[in-house]
Amino acid sequence: MVEIGYKLFTESHSAPELVKNARLAEDAGFSFLSISDHYLPWISNHGRAGFAWCTIGGVSQATSRVKVSTGVTCPLIRYHPAIVAQAAATAATLMPGRFELGLGTGESLNEHIVNGVFPTSEPVRLDMLREAVKIIRLLWKGGMQDYSGIYYTLDNAQIYELPSELPQIRISAEGPISAEVAGEIGDALIHFEQKPEEVIETFRASGGEGKSCMIETVVCYGRSVEEAKRTAYEWFPMAANKGELNWIVPTPTHFEQLQQMVTPNDVAKNVLCGPDPQKIIEKVGKFVDMGYDSVLLHQVGPEQKEFINLAHDVILPEFGIKPPRPESGGRMVPGPAR
């Protein structure tokens, strides 16, 4: 059975809202949650960028069943790998068996802030990620650890609060080169829909056979297709950017300049827009047929509660997911407009 997840988008919602939505998503029957880990929002219109790790603590106490993953954390520059190892270990003690560490090579938007430099070379970023994962796994063995590598150093480092069950490390891959690395160093894969078939095939051929494969897809539920297109353009114009722009552009102002070069129709080519849940169901089904065992739905825009109810009523049952009865004993929020 496929697992279907709900995205906690820190750039568009406050920490209290994210914790509330996490609880609603669990009650609706979602299998897992994935939380973005940004220092800056993509565009000023988002208006938020709370610290993901504080929010994870809140989510851990507001939920009891649903799994939680970072989607994704970059352990290269803004965070030293030793700090990520400690944070993930603590999160896993708060959610025994429910926390998963999602890692990737990040974006200039968030990483350049601490030293003004973000490696533009993908091979360099991937080498840094290899070393970062090596350090994280070393520290999770316990005991005092030292390490001297090309990019990072440890000196008398030890994590004293380790969970009884260590988190899986899910590696983000945007294309075949990073998919090879994900297969080599990761326990699982996450892909963001650029090249779904090529990425999963490369991942499996590079050591990922039998490992979990997750894909994130962006949707915008709205009362009409045109309304949803406008919302997607206002909230997620980055979907229309081509090439490596989203990785190398450094500030929200630059992303806003890029927004002026695209249209709502351009964004809608990569964001499924409108009120028809059947289109979402069909898209999830295509990913399942490709071999993805987990599909993360990222609803953009303000209608989060309405989308969660739509998932509860229509989308999740199509995949045999029967949500538990909410602890409140009834429906959590008003149903979506039809």
C-alpha cells in the first residue's frame, strides 16, 4: 500500500499553524508529514520561515501516529553535520520510530547567509553531502568521536541523547547524478518530480534496490482552475523556474524578479491546479506505477484545512487508507467547498 504524506511548508505558515495542521493531517489519515527547513522564504509573499527544528518538537507532541521527516535539511554550510546529527537524534527520542532525517545539498537562498558562499558545482555539493552523512552516522554510533576530512572536522564530539531506534536517512535527488549518490549513501530516496522515472531507476541501480522511494508533488486545490492558477502563481512561482535557478538564486528579491518573467499558466504546467480530486488521484497512481511507495502532497495556498478534508473524504480512501476516528470524536474542520 502506498503511503501518502502532507507537506508542512514553513515558508508560508507560522509554527503554531503548522503544528495545528500536522494534527489535522494525522486525524485525516495521512501516513507521514514532511517539513521544509529554510532560513529565508522563497518570496516575500510567503511571509514566514520559522525554525523547522522547533516546529518539529511541537509536532512531536501534537501527534501520536504519523511519521515526520525533514524535507529537506541541508547539512553542508548553515548547519554543521554534527549539529544535524544531534538535532535528529533528539527529534527521534521525542517520536520513537516516527522520525526520519531527509537530507539534500540545499540552495544558495538558505546556505549563503552564514559565509556568503554557496558552491555552484553540483559534484562539490554532493561530495560535501557524502562527508556530512559519514559524520552523522559516525556520531550516531555513540561515544567520543574525532574526524578530520576535506570539508569538516570533529574534535571530542559525542551525542549523549541517542534514540533506541536511529532515524533512517532519506537523500534528496533531483537528477541522475544525485540519484546515484542517494543510492550509495542513503537509506531511502526523496525526489521532487523533475525526472521521476529516470531518478528512481538510477537510484535502484546505484544501491537503492529495495529501499523506500518518496516523491513530492505540488498541487493547488481551489474552487476553480483559474482561481487555483492565480493562487499557485502568488504562492509558488518557483515551480516555473528552469534549470538550476532555484538552487543558485540567493535572495527572495531575486525570486520575485524571476516571478515577473513567468505567468500563472507557466506555473500550472508544474502545479496541478483546480477543484477536481480525481486528477490528484490519477497523478498519485502514476507515481505508484513507477515504483514510488510514498507520495508527498504539497498543497500551496491558504486553503490547507479544505485540502486536508478533501484528502480525508476522497483522495486517501482511493488508496485504501481508512483514517482513524479523530480524538475529538468528530470532523475537525468544515468540509471543502464543492
